[in-house]
Amino acid sequence: MSKGETPVRLLANMPSDRAFPLSFAVTPRFDVFYALYALTHNAPSVLEDWKERAIARLPGDFDRVARRVAPVPLFWPLLADSLQQTPGEMTFDEIVSSLREMSVEDLKSNILSGIFHDAATVRALVTGKKSLRQVVANEKSKGTTLLDHFGLRPYDASSDAAKAMTMLLSQAESFRDELALVLERFWKTGFRRDWSALEPEMRADSLRLRDLGAETPLHELATELKLPVSFDARTREIRPKSGAPISYDRIDRCIIIPSAFNTRRWWAKYESKTGRVSLYFPIVRDATAANRIAADTRDTAARTLAHSDINAESVFRALGDTTRYAIASILARSPTTSADLSRSLRVSKPTITHHVQALRAAGLIAETPAGGSTKLSLSRETVAAVSEAAVEQLFSSTGDLSLVTTRKRRTD
């Protein structure tokens, strides 16, 4: 059992359940991928409020970069399977580290198994004995029922889906690096804050689930949580709605994970080379949780706007310098120290200090202690509010006019 998972001692009067390896965990290992699915899918969703806010904060080129690894939304839950050989509960940093350190053979096998569900087909693709075109074109190939959904059938080498799979098969290292990069950008441009806001509620829910699991027979627990499987205590088997039953004796772990984004009720079954099975059930108990944090953030921003004292002229002047704009661009994407800014921009530390002071004076800098240093980030609230502040200040019929020209003022 990996760190952070909460084991359950099943009821003593249920001998067939007692040894079942049920546990509960809180981790973004599935939700970060499911959130990207919700973000890129065009169909109406219960997550529309969260989605609207999430799209607004993404960099302009995010969709183009993301489509290289996930050309259709359904690829995102598929890409979650790339982590199938890793421990149950993972932090986001562990997710990215695991991806970057994963062998290309494991990466290919993990992802392809989610499409083809046939070990022989996956081995043939990974070893190069068969091409993607051959597998897709063969109507008798096993495990190809999802090809239509993934945009791979009918096969078209120029399609985005075929290009992504070809990149995985022929340039696995580049595919792995781009996948990690997309996840990092999504995390740093806002999902980290979402997860931080959701995590306490999920941990509380995980404790409630643990208590429920300790008091409830497995077959009743599955019904209560609306799991996509049933538990048969008599035969000691898990029975999925489709596919073969799974004997309790083959299961290494069965982990139930509170989720805010798995509205499609996906679940994962991972089988090791020895035939052992790990099961993951990310479950949504409150479909409005992500929408609530979006609403809370908007309310907070509105309250901040109402009481802020933003000088639009100072903000525009601060960002009008090319070096300061470059600094702001870096800080908007990731909290960074002054020393790191100096190295990234190849500018002396005193110069960085000068520019940071100008940005700070304009209210554009947020600071967070980090060990023995301080990490700087761009204040989203100030940037979001400056437009309204400029309208109010430029079109105001009262107050002093600012008529000092750049020739009369030394630039910062």
C-alpha cells in the first residue's frame, strides 16, 4: 500500500470480505486528466461554470499544444492510464516525475492498452511487428471497438489522432515530454489553485467513505457509491458491467478516490505481467464542487476589485518596459525567485531588483516565502482589474488629470 492510502478493516462477520484489499486515497492522478477532458469536450456539462473560468485563464497557445498529445477529448482519460504501474496516491509533482522517468516501452504499452484491450495487439505495436495502419485496418483485430471514438477508424494517416499515435510509437520521448509539459502548464495556470481548494473537502469525504466502508458489506458499498461493478461475496468475484469477472484473489489493491471531475464515472483496471490486478474507482459525490470554487473565486475577485486602489497609469507604465513585460510573462506562468529571473533573462541581479520594484509599486507582484528565499508571482487580481480601473480613471469627470509626458519624466 502506498503512502497516504487509508486502509479499511472490514466487518468481522463478513469472512469473505475480510481480506479484501480496499483502501481510500486523495490524489489528483485522475482528476487532472478528467478536468482536461471536461475542458476540451464541447458537449454541455455540469461543470460549465468551472470550465468557463478555466478556459479564460489558459495561455493562448494552450489548445494547440495540448492537441498534439490529445487530439480528441477522450484521449485525456486514456492518458491517465500512462501511470498504471505507479503507486496509488500521488502528488502532482510525483505524477510529472513518474512520466518523465518512465521508459518509452512502458509509456507505449500503458497508453495503447487503454485503446486495444488486447496484450498481443499492444505488443505487436510496441515492438513494431505491426503498424498502426495494419491494426486499425484489420476488422478482425481484437480490442478495436474504441477506435471510432478515438478518431482512428477509418484510418487516415493525416488525421490528428493518427499523428498523435504515430508520435507515441515513433517518437515516444518527445510525446512523453510534451505530455508532461501540457500537464505542468495546466497545473501552473490555475488547476493547482483549484486542486488546493478542493482537496480539504475531498479529504473529509475520504474519511467519511472510510467509515462507510468499515461498516458496510462490499456489495452494499458498491450500490451506495454507484460503482460500475458489483461484488459477489459468495463467489468472491468483482463483476463489471461488461467484461470477465475478477477474482478477489487476483486483486492487489482496490482504491476508491473522491473526484470532482469524473462525471462520466470512468474506472481503471490495471493488470501486471504476473496477472495481479489493481482497481481504481474515482467517484463524484458532489458534482457542483468544482463550480462552487469557480464561483467563490469570482466573488473574491469582485470583492478585491471593489476595495482595490489600482493606479492604471502605474500599471501600464510598469508593463510598458520590454524587460518588465518579460518578467511579468514569466511570473504569470510560474512563481519564480529573483535569482532565477536573473539567470533566465541573463540580466544582472541589481537590474532585476530595479524592475521588480517597479512592478511591485504598481501592485503587480505577489510574494510567497519559500525556504530561504521568496518566490514572486504576477498578481492575477491586479491584471484582471486594471481594465476597469483604467475606464474609471480615464473617463472620470472628477480628479486631477495626469498630463506629464514621457519627455518630462525619466523612465523607470
